[in-house]
Amino acid sequence: MFVLCIEAPRKDFLAMISHHLVTVMLIIFSFALNVTTFGTAVFVSMDLADIVLAFGKCLKYIEMPDSICDPIFACFMFIWIYTRHFLYGYIIYAWILYGGDYSSKLTHYVVIGLLLVLQSLMFFWLWSIFRIVYKMFANNTGVVDDRSDDEEEKPETSEQDNKQRIV
């Protein structure tokens, strides 16, 4: 969370902060309720896709061709859907059924609420992933992360403006 606060804010800054706060609260509950297996399952379902995403971003930063980066992004997308929606949905279902055995009724519902908030944030990012894929096919370009404002989005200057700056 510290890094999010010191780097340039992205368009999904509030979602990222919310995601990290909810995740920290779920970690605290998993330790406090002594259900670390549950906490570990949530952790693994969250981080598996991030490994592939980080690898793909590294390749993009070293300017590997799109023919290499795009399949890695596709791999990331399928892993994301499987782990963060299918497996994570199963974790939510399991907590709804069996989580009450480990906690009070109030705590049980608080954890369900946190799990559902996290799932809603992941649906927001899934929409962003689909938007990136749509732009990739519509513009016939490689994968481009549109969450941050970078140099490419600055208004272009004309050749005349560039000549005047040189002189």
C-alpha cells in the first residue's frame, strides 16, 4: 500500500487501495480465527495471476515483440478468470457453508462481506481486462495498459512548434 501512495496515481487507485485494505483485514481475520488454511487459499488465488502479469510486463518493458507479449497476456487473462473468479468463488461458497463453525455469527457475516467486496473489485478489473482485449483487437495493436497517464497520451505538437523550440 505504501508504494501505491508514493508512485503516480493510476485510474484505479481507489480500487487498489480498497483491495489491499480488504486483503489485510481478511489476513487479520484468518489469523485471529485460526483459519490460516482459508487465508492461504485466498492468498494463492489472488497472487497466481500476478506472477504471470509481472512476467508479461517485464517482457513489455524490455520491448519484446507483441507476438511474445500478447500470448502471455492471454495466459494471464485465463489464469485470472480461473483463480480470481472460479476458485475464489468456491472459497466464498466454502466460507458461507463452513465459516460459521469457526466464528461468531457477526464475524462470519463480516468476512462474507469482505470476500464479496474483494470479488466485486475483481469484477471491476476483469472489465478492464476485457476492455484492453477489445482495444487490442479493435486497434490491431499489442496489449496496452491504459490505467496510467503516460507520455503517449500527451497532446502532440506540430512540426512548426518543434522547429520553434529548437530555434
